[in-house]
Amino acid sequence: MKKKIICANWKMNTLKSEAIALVSAIEENMPATQNEVVVCPPFVYLEAVKNTIKKLKLGAQDCYFEEKGAFTGEVSPIQLKEYCNYVILGHSERRKYQNEGDEIIAKKVKASLLAGLTPIFCVGEDLEKREEGLSDEIITEQLDHVLFNVSPEELKKIVIAYEPIWALSTTENRKDCDKETADEASKLIRKIINEKISPEVSREVKILYGGNVKPENAKDYLGSKEYDGVLVGGASLKAEDFLDIIKQGEGV
Ligand code: PGA
């Protein structure tokens, strides 16, 4: 069985003392696990969190696609690699607030792989597109940019996160994405990779579900054979809730 990944996306939350307190509480109470538990704090706390953790793994929430140079305010994959092994890319909030498009995101994925980071590459449609029946098209388009910008070997190292925007905990008038709907999206992603790249890559690539994952529903996604883990936003800011989710990842 593949190791599951349970990844916390703290987004732009916590002050330094809160970040340390949160990660310490998770670290101290974490059950022994075969799964990979990753926390992604804001950039400025990567070092502090890195110095606090022993069992947890560390990730960043974004990076730039160049290695170095005159890019004020950006952080490069090789800089991140000094601190962490994972990087979330293409999150819907970056697509929305920073206007990141598929091409830029594909470049970031490629640059991260070259730096030795594992990209957690997010795809997912909003409610409008879903209601127009365009979910599959959107997911396909988002995937295609990355699929054809990396080699099959590189693709195996990418973690894909399906995050329906309409189900995120912070989306206004959000709706639940039930297990069946989530499973369909994962099947679609594997089908696309199967047809466009290869059956082997399609089997090996890891796919996470993200969107309002919390203790009450974590088993649905962690227990699904279509998924290799979860990406958790809001619930990962409460140690107790995140620990509960980690525990539910055992023996499923
Ligand atoms: P949520 O966020 O768990 O708060 O819905 C998930 C995400 O945006 O990655």
C-alpha cells in the first residue's frame, strides 16, 4: 500500500509563537505513523518550524520558477530546498488573488522538480464551471499544462491535489464534495494520465483530496482507494483536529 500524505496548508495564518505552539502540539501528540505528515507554514516561519519538528515533514505554500536573480519578493525552489521537501503550487487562492495561470504554474512545477522538491500541484473547478458542466474540461486543461511540461519520470514524483473550489471551507455558500464526487475527479485525473502519458505513471502518481477536510469527514477521503491522502486547510490550524485526521489515516 502506498504511504498516504496528510498535508496541512496553514495559508496566511499564525504569528511565530502560534506557529511554534501549533507545530509543537502536533509533534508531541502525533501517533507513530507510516504516513507522511507535512506542514506548510508561511515562508517566514519555515526555519523556526524546521527547528521544532522531528517526525513531521515540511513544505512551503508557493515558490517562483527561477533559481535566482532580480525578482523582488520571490522565493526560489533552491532556496526552499534548504528548508523543506514539499511545495504547494497552483492553489486556487493563488490562481484567484495572484492571477496565476496554468503556464506559470507549470513552470513552477518544473522548477521545483529540478530543485528536488516534491510539488503538490492543485487542480479544481469553481461552482460556476461545475454548474455549467465544465468540471472535466477545467481539470483536463489545468493538468495538461503540467503533463506536457515534465517527463513521465518527473510526473511520478508530483503529488496532485484535487481541490474543488466550491467545497473549500472558506468559499461563500460552499457545498460539500461527497466521497463519490471526489472519487470521480480522481478517476478522471488517472484516466487522463493513463491516456496521455502511460498506465504506469497513472498508477504511481499520488492524488490528494482537499476541500473542507475535517475530523467528521476525513475517513471518507482517507479511506477512499482513489486517494493517497488529504490536503487540509482550516482544520489544520487546530492541533486537536489535525491530530484526529492524522489518526484516521492509520489502517485505512
Ligand atoms: P480547507 O482548505 O480545508 O479550509 O477547505 C483546503 C485548501 O485550501 O487547501
